[in-house]
Amino acid sequence: MYDSAYIDYLAHLLGTRDYFECHEILEEHWKKEIPLERDSIWVAFIQLAVALYHHRRGNYLGGIRLIKKSQDKFHKHRDLIEANFGLQRQSLFELLDEIQEKIIQHKPYESINLPINDAKLKALVQEKCKKWGCQFESKSNLNDEFLIHKHKLRER
């Protein structure tokens, strides 16, 4: 029912907290499925991960720009959020507003949890986290320099 790239994205977003990897996974999926459709809901998920990545690094300008873009795209696809992606729509919109407000106010990053309302989806993500050796809905390790600055430190 759910695409494996989406399950991997959620396991990274909520387990490893590797937002850079979230971006990589869904960007590849998006380009294969509907390339160049910039208003795709996949882009909304990608932009959410990148906004979190920037916020965690203290890049408030990048964070605010991307969370706003993500919000706009999620609102355009509001009818897909619950039916196709297993998330509680109103709770997601409230969470996005909270993230935006924290970034605007230059408040420190805090790990977020998406409002998954499909028990099957939650079980799939928990299973993936267990397989990867990470904890579902864990807190981000703010001392992990590689995780925080992955775009600069990764091997190319």
C-alpha cells in the first residue's frame, strides 16, 4: 500500500533523524515517478526534511524558506495526506505551523514526530527502524557532527 521509499523516508525522519538521507531517498523516488513536477507532494516531504536539516544546523533563513514551501505544497495536496500517506491532516498542519514559528523565533531545534494515524504504516516504519538498529521516534543526536553537517562531510 505504501511505497518503500516513503517507508524509508519515515524511518530516517523518525528513527535515524538523518534528514539529508530523507532528501536523497525521496528525491530519487520523485524523479523516477513524476520528474519536474515541482508541486508534487513528494517535494513537500523533501522540503520538510531539508527545513528540519537547516533548523538543526541553525540555518534559520534556509529553514524558514523551506518550511513555507513545504506547507504550501502540503496544503495543495491536502486530500492525499490521510488517504494516501497515513498522516492525520490537521495535526500535520498544526505541526508545520509550530515548526515554522520556532524557526522564525530562532528557537533551538527539537525532534518532531509526524502524526501517523495508520497503524499499518506505523508498524512498517517501526519494523524498518528495528531492522536498521534505530529507535522509532527517537531524539536527534545533537552531538553527531556527521549527522548534522552531512552535506559537507559525506564522501562523494
